[in-house]
Amino acid sequence: MAQIGRPILVQKYGGSSVATPERIAAVAKRIVKNHRAGFATAVVVSAMGKTTDGLIDLARKVCARPAPREMDMLLHAGEIISSALLAMAVAEEGIPSISFTGSQAGMLTDGLHTQARIRKVEGARILDELARGKVAIIAGFQGITEDLQITTLGRGGSDTSAIAIAAGIGADRCEILTDVDGVY
């Protein structure tokens, strides 16, 4: 396993925090501040704004009862978009970064589509990139089965992803950040 040499911080940013390019830039500045303060930083993100709701509505316009597997294929795209854009924004601030899908991050789940449960996190790729001085940006809410089926964790899945990744990589801290009042 990679030697990091500094404390590992996992942060999770929700959809409203990354809803616009301006908000993504603000989150990137926060991440860079933590990185420069000496933390090896891994970030889990949700889909931008109401992306997931929009994809669900779109699916229902195409099909009265979409298959759960196909819903997972559709819905996991939202977090991938957020993670790639946030990695670009962090790089724009001068800090190397890399985005990961849930499967690339080692998020292994059972096979229950749309409501999968995490079995384990094999976070070696995340740790390798942190050891190289990069910020790791991980698409939350998603994982992969042993037979390579994409799964999603259901509502609140990005929070669950952040906690599981923090545990899986031995993080020193895990922060669930929000810019809305209250917790649902």
C-alpha cells in the first residue's frame, strides 16, 4: 500500500454545492486550501443540482417502468460529470487531481440495483494517487459488483460513499459538507 506521509481528509460535497460552474470553482478553492494546509485530500461528490431528479424524469418519459439495472446505468452518469468537472477545477487552481468512478475507486457492492449495499472498498488506486500528491475526486452514490455490473446506492448514497471510502482508505477525518440548512 502507498505511503502518504500526511493526514488523509475525505470530504463530501452535495449536489447543491456543485450545482453551477461558479459553485464548482468555489469548492475547488476550498479543496486546494486543505491540500495546501497539508492534507492528502479525497473528495466524494454528488450529481450537480437536480441532475438525478432530471434523469429519473427523463427515464419515466421514455419507459413506464425502467429496469433497475438500466436506471443504475443512467443515474450513475450524474456523479461522473460532477467528479470530472471538479477535478478540472482543482487542476485549474494549480493542484494535480484525478477523477474516479465508484468502480475505479474500488467501491464493491452487492447486486441489488438502485439500492445496493457496499461490501468493501478497495481503495489502493485512491491511495496511490494521494501518495503522488494528487487530489482524488470520487463519484459518489455508485459502485460495481463482482461481475462488473454498475450499481447505485439509493438516496443519500454519496454520504454513504464518503464514509465507506474514509474507512476503506484509513482516513484521519471525514467531513460531510453542505450549503443547505438542516439534515434530511
